[in-house]
Amino acid sequence: MAKPLILVTNDDGITAPGLRALIRFIKDIGDVVVVAPDSPQSGMGHAITIDNTLYIKKLTVDLENGAKEEYSCSGTPADCVKLGLQELLDRRPDLCVSGINHGSNSSINVIYSGTMSAAIEAGIEGIPAIGFSLCDYSWNANFEASKEAIQKIVKEALKNGIPNGVVLNVNIPKTDNKPPKGIKICRQARANWKEKFDKRTSPSGKEYYWLTGEFELLDKGEDTDEYALSQDYVSVVPTQFDLTAHHSIQHINNWKLND
């Protein structure tokens, strides 16, 4: 019986330590094929390339990691999934996993995330998909403590499936060398970024701006991803890509739009 086929991608680039760790963690669970950006694509969201050419290069980054095949792509994370499904894989994957992202994609961060957008692109195509992120932005972050949780979630997803129209957003707390306390199924916390632009002047005298900001948590609930992470639990948020606000349809129907 054929092993499950797992498509792996990310937004930090094909050489990112988080991606290399993810491949290493799941290589014995299924046949891993990697299609990942050839350069960092963080914060790209669900961008796709429509006004430029796309290039694919087959390569081997690390034979010991055990990926069946690896490809770098000149496009975005969503492009990687599209090309993987349409051009590179010899059969439909059983699962798509994206990550491990260097930094949190909890709460409102999911909107901007290239990591999650890659997983969502697979979900749109009806493929079970998971985005993994570690709440540590360091390039030298310690991913080893997340191994057991990632393997457990991947195995359960392959065994039980993920509901249609749903993608799992998994965030892993920074616990240094300790494993997380456990795994909690959560809702997305209500939060936003209190942003500002740092205005600067280049040596040539040209003004430019640098985006800065602070994360503002507006939700005190104990059933959220942010709360679970603060307690050293892995958070799993079932995320849907149908953005219809179903609860508001009746309210808008009461508007006199056709009078």
C-alpha cells in the first residue's frame, strides 16, 4: 500500500530551518514532496503571480532530511501550491502542510500569513491542509520541542481527515527545550496591530517609511489561541476560507436596497 503523499511548502524560503525541521519530523509518516519559494515571502498573504513569469528548479537541499523530491519556485507560497498540484506531483496529495513558520500566525496574523495562505490554497482545492508556526522569529529558533505535537497532528489529520472548507492553523508556543503542555482546539482571538510608520530620510535625501507596530490583544477569553499559547499549549484553530458573514445576511436584507 502506497504511503500518504504529503506536499510541503512554506513562506520563509526553501532553505529555512523551520521547513527543514518539518521535513525531518514527517518524512517517516509519508512521501514528502517540497515545493517552496526560492526566497523569503513572509507577509505575502494569498498573493499570486499574474504579471510575471514563474520558474521552477528541481534541487536537493539535504538528502538526510528524506524528502522524495524538492523544487524551488520563484513565486509566492500560493503559487508553490498551485504549481505543485498542477505541474509537479504525479498524484493528488493526501495532505498539504505549510511551515514551520518562523513567528506566530495566531489571531489576526492569519490574514497576512503566507504560511497559512499556502495551506488555504490547498484547502480550496479540496486537499486537507495544515499551517504550522512557531512563536519564535529567530532564524535559529529551536524547533525540536514541537516535533511530537506536529507528528501527532499530522497523523490524526491523515487518519481522520479535515472537514471540507476547513484548514488548520496550528501555532506552537516558544518553550525553549521543554515540550508544550498539550494541544488545545481554540477559536481565533480578537486582536489587531496598532501600527505606525517610521518616517526616515535616505543618504540621498529621499524620504521613506518603515512599518512598525504593537500587537494589541482585545480578547480576554480563555478559549482563544492567544490564551492557549500564553499557557504553553499548542493552539489549533479550524479556519475557514468562506468569508461570508452568515450571521449578518438577515440584517443586510432589511436594508431598502430595491425600493
